[in-house]
Amino acid sequence: MRFGRTSKAVGVAAVAALALSACAANTGTETTEGDEAEATGGEVRVVEVNAFSSFNSGTSEGNVDINGKIAYATHSGFNYINNDLEVVPNEDFGTYEVLSEDPLSVKYTVNEGVNWSDGEPVDAGDLLLAWAIGSGHFNDATTDDAGEVTSGTTYFDTAADTSGLGLTALPEVGDDGRSITLEYSEPFADYEVAFGTMTEGGIGMPAHVVATNGGLADEDALVQLIQTAPEGDPAAPEERPELQAVADFWNAGFDTKSLPTDPSLYLSNGPYIVSAITPDQSMTLTRNEDYDWGPMPSVDEITIRYIGEAPAQVQALQNGEVDIIAPQASADTVEQLEALEGITVERGNQLSYDHLDLNFSGVFAEESVREAFMKTVPRQQIVDSIIKKLNPDAAPLDSQLFLSDQEGYEETAENNGSAEYAEADIEGARELLAGATPDVRIMYNRDNPNRLDAYTLIAESASQAGFNVIDGGLGASDWGAALGNGTYDATIFGWINSGVGVSGVPQIFKTANGSNFNGFSSPEADALMDQLIVETDPEEQKRLQIEIDKLIWDSNYGLPLFQVPGVDAYSDTVTGVAYMPNQTGVWWNFWDWEVVQ
């Protein structure tokens, strides 16, 4: 999941990164025909809402939709997800083979000739590092009921859930250092998208760069460290300075808004290499001439501009300044786009929802205060203001785990307690506050018009009940890094998911996980999530998620607001663009983009 600060998380975020909810949303689209003509190399210019902030989209801070899209264009992996939400193997990069189903054993092999852009091979060292991060193998942290670490260490600040790969022991290295074999102690529902998926940035960051910047001699030293260091034991935590230094660099060493002077910090093993960045404004990707181990792009250069407001995106498209946009959907935006000549417009649901999360600390440590604030949220008014004109049938979203067009949504909405928050209840909130006037700082992306509108409506309504709401809005490239840092009491953002798998549930909601930003902790929900990731029956997955959803609502976690509709538009100067509802968006098949002569 990536917080598509759209979220990413999911990303339903970034998100991260990371396999997500059980069922796919409806991907039907409405399309107005564009012209087709012969194509050549050239440049395609794309607009993104959010600004780039890190070359490592795998961390909890870097797990933003734009960072993930750049990782997708500059990294390769064992498979990717197409816009039918099918997993497509990339056998030009390497292969993954199920050696045994009981126990589940999977071998991953990188083909010879697959290299980083500095000429170093992509090999088992890179795979081992990705496994060490994704499995949490060395973590020895213990957390309390609130999810706070009381002893030990969580080394790598991954946005992903580590429960799935955590079912594996130290991998076996083979094929002259080009393969690893993972053996699971239990069946893992998401094994196919748990490791090295292009949608999540391939196998991640280069091990040789992480090793040397983490204080080790070379990649071999990192491999030896991973192979010889004992597994983390929360019952007997110990300090590991070498591992900590490596993790510290992985966690923050790739964060930047500008192009580093050291090219090793933005290496590519995919179709494109980042060649220029203007902070908070634009980025340029240039074709990786050595790349031939995956779908081959036609375009020589891609320029990304960051424009948050939909009218400005539409104007740039109309003026011929850009070729592809994916603005936040509104009726006015669609009407403006459909009035333009030479523009193709595609519409569909996104695997994304906007939501308000409340911290389980500070002013909201008391459940009654969380409940009071939730009662003030005018969800119907937010939907009417932001979504209704685009979709007359739109309604507030009544689940934290299911979108409105997913199987299981109606059943969970009838039983999870969401009906209590169908309308704002100012009097009920006042009764719970009993005269108190708590300060509540809300953090959101102030450059995102939908988030600004939602904040304004929430702040106005909450003040009527006695809350003193403080505007904690941050800029487009700053707010993602602030998630979970304790500087706010509530936040408005969105999750967007891949449409494949169930691991996105523990990624966000399991105690102390990297994308669990508000400190939600439920032993009962944790146990159900442990069952979920090893359950392969879709009906049983749905049942478990319905139970988890109710526990989240029972805790006064916060409120989902609405499912996000999607709108893409592109000029007849480019062909090959196809609608995608998940976190890769229009980027999912960038290799098919062609510039019309």
C-alpha cells in the first residue's frame, strides 16, 4: 500500500509498497477516442500531484505515490501488475519457481547481464538485503499495548508488513550468487507479490551502495553480516552497531528533493535513470541505454511536473505544456477536459480512499475524546462538496478495509458500527466533552485542494462542539515525512493499493508496523491478521477482514471519508496510455507510451 498522497498507502498507500486488499475494485472505464499515428522516440511530459522526496520508496517516510512511481520507472523486478490486476512475470529480469508447496519453498534467480547503472550486477546480495528488510529478521523490539517500543530495536524502517517474509528463515544462496531460496514455515497467501515486484520498486536499493555507505567494506561484507548475524530475539535484545549503521543509511540515506552529487544514490536497474530534478517543481528521466531485461520503452525521455491543483493541470494540458495528467477528479475538471479537442479522457474507480486518522496518544489518548471528534466529522457534507457532482451516487465510505464496489463491503458496513457516524452529531460530541475544549492539530497536504476542503469542513464542524482545531497543513513534499512523527493529533490523507493480496491490512493496522502511523494496537486484531496472511481461501480472507474491520471501528480509530474516483487525460501527441486503478496509475505501462510524429 502506498499513501497515494493522492494516499501511496495505500498509499489504500502507499502507499507502501506491499500487497493489499482481498478484492479488486471495478476497473471499468469511460473513454473518448483519441487519434492514433506512427510513433517515434522523443519526450513525454507527465503531471503528478505530489512532489518527489526520496529515491527509497520502501521506507515509511518515502512510501509516497510519486516516489513509488519513480522507483517503478527506474527499477526492475520479477513481475508487475497489469490493469486487469493480474500478476505478469518478467522473465527477462529473472525467474521465481515454487520448489515445494509443503513447506512452501520459492527460488528467485536473477538472470546474468542484469546490472545497476554503475555496471555492478544485480545479484543475491541485493536479494538478501531486500529479504532482511522485508522479513524483519533482525528486529528484537518489544512493544507495549500502545505499540511503543519498550526494549530492543526495529532496524529497517520499512513501510511494508514483515509478517509474510517473516515466516522464512535465512535464505539459501545459489547459482553463483544470483539466486536465493525462501522456505516458509506456513503457506503465505501473498508470496507471489511479496518479493521483487516492479510495482513496489523491484528488489529495492543496491546492496553495494548501502553496504559502503553503511560503514562496511563492500557488498560481500554485507552478505556475510546478514548470513552470520543471529536472528533478533525480543527476549534477549542486543546492540548491533554494524547492522544499525547499515539500517540507518537505508532508512534515510536516499531521502532528497534534489539530484545528489553522488550518482550512486540514484542508481537504476530499470528502463530509465533520473537525470535532473528541480526541487518541488519537476524531474527528468532519461532512457537507460544498457537496459534490456524487461518491457522496452519507446520514449527517450520523460519529464514529470508537480502540479497539485486540477485547474492548473488542465490548463497545462490545454496549452500543450504537458501530455498526460491524472488530476484529482471533480465534475468541473471532467467537463473542462471533455471540452478540449485532441484530448482523450478516461474515468474509473481508484483502489484508493481518503480518510481521517486520530492518534492514540496526546489529546486523543482518551477514547471518549476520539469518539467525540469522530461525531463532529461531516462526512456527508465532505462527499457532497468534493465528490457528489462527479458521482451523484457517491456516499461516505463505511469501511477501513473494503471499498464500496468490493465483495464484502455491504456486509461489513452493516455490522462494523459505521452507521453511528453517518451524520455529524454535534450535541453528542458536546456531551462527551462535558465542557472541555481540547486543542487538535490536523496535519494534511495543504497543496491538495481536496484535502484542504476536507480539513476546512472538519475544522468548522468540530469547533461547534468545543474543539480548538489548529491548522497543521504542510507542503506537498513535506507532509508525508511528517506522518507518525508526533507533531499532530489527526491527519487527513489517503491509501491506494495494488489490488492484489492481503498484506496491506497488517501493513497499516498491525501493532508497531511501519505504516501504522497513529499507534493503533489490538492484540485481537493482530492475531486475526496473522491468520489472514496465511489464509489462501478468498471467502475466509473476507471473513477475517470483516472481523478486523469491526475491531478498528470499535477502537474509535478515525473515519474513512470516500472512495476516490479517477480521471486520466492525455493529448493526441502520445499513444499507449491505458487506465489503471492502482498505485502505479498511468505509469503502469509507461513502456507502451509513444510520441506521435
